[in-house]
Amino acid sequence: MNQPLGYSPTPPQPKKPAAWKVGGATILSFVALLYLIELIDQLSGHSLDRNGIRPLESDGLWGIIFAPLLHASWQHLAANTLPALVLGFLVTLTGMARFVWATAIIWIVGGFGTWLIGDVGGCPLPTNHIGASGLIFGWLTFLLVFGFFTRHVWQIVTGLVVLLVYGGVLWGAVPELNRCGGVSWQGHLCGGIAGVLAAYWLSGPERKARERKKTGQLPGLTS
């Protein structure tokens, strides 16, 4: 068939990779980074570990940025690996933008909370909070409540499954069970609280859409 003069067919758009592939690659890359950093730390005689969160010390504020990337040993990192892979991947399925924002909120808010209360609990030992467990706790609580904020069935189901499989680790945020045991219950608690805050904030579009539906207001129109 003859085309009109000057006709230019629209080139086919490149197919976007599946969300699960992007999410999986993102989480695998993050965990690989953790192993690379731990290797450097081991080779340097654990010189990186001093960059954790040291509560209420001005220099310890830098630990908010570095602490989730540092681990005390290979065993410490190994214990965090599977939860990080599973929970981080599930958060990416809510959307990569949401994953990035949720991670940033948990990282910064949870870290700052740990800096504020990291010495609470009566343990006389000096504290230096390191490890990705605070971030993992944030991802966990994000998944537990995000579906109830958005009212999406599959996100609610995901939260219930996560609770069934990983709910037991929430005991790691209970002070009396982790006092002076080398476990940062403060980091777990603050990360978990930050995860709930992130879920509430990032579910804003769905919550606002429900409110518009209740009031009969069309999107984009104001009274």
C-alpha cells in the first residue's frame, strides 16, 4: 500500500523489562555490594566497622549513611542476606519509585532514630550500630501494613504471608529480650517504625483516590 508523501511510521517502542526482573537485579546488586564492602572490611582489619552509628555523638551521625552497609562478620552478613533478598525484592514489586523512596525513608529516619536512642536500655557497653537489619525491619513492616493502606488485595495477601514467614523476627525489636546481647533492638525498632511511616506516606495516591471516591469527586476536579 502506498503511503502519503512525508509519512513516517512510528518506530516500535522498546519493550520494558518485567518489573520482577528489574527488582531482582536491583536487590541482587545491593546484596552483592554488601559482600564487596565486607570483603574490603575484612582485608582492612575491620577498619570500616568504626563508621557505624554511635548514639548522640556528632561523628556518629555519619553512621546513618554507612551503618546499613557494614557488618561485624561474614556470619552477621549471611544472617541478613536471605531476608534482604526476599523482603527487598517484594518491596520492589510495589514499584521501583516506591522502593527507592521507602528505602531512603527507612535508611535515614530509622538511622536517625537509632542515633537518638541507641544507648537506651541500660547496657554499660559502648555502642556502635552496624548492619542492614534495621533496613530489613523497615522493609518488613512496610510490607506488613502497605496493603492495608492501599486496600489492594494482593498487597494485603503479601503482607499476611510475610507476617507468617518472618513475623517471628519482630521479637528482635523488644528491648527486654535483646538487652546487652549484641543485637541492636534500637535499630530494629527505629527501622520498623520508619517502615510504617514510609508505607503510610507512599500509599498517599491510593488513600486520596479512596477519599475522592467516597465524596464523589472526580480526579483533577476541585470544588
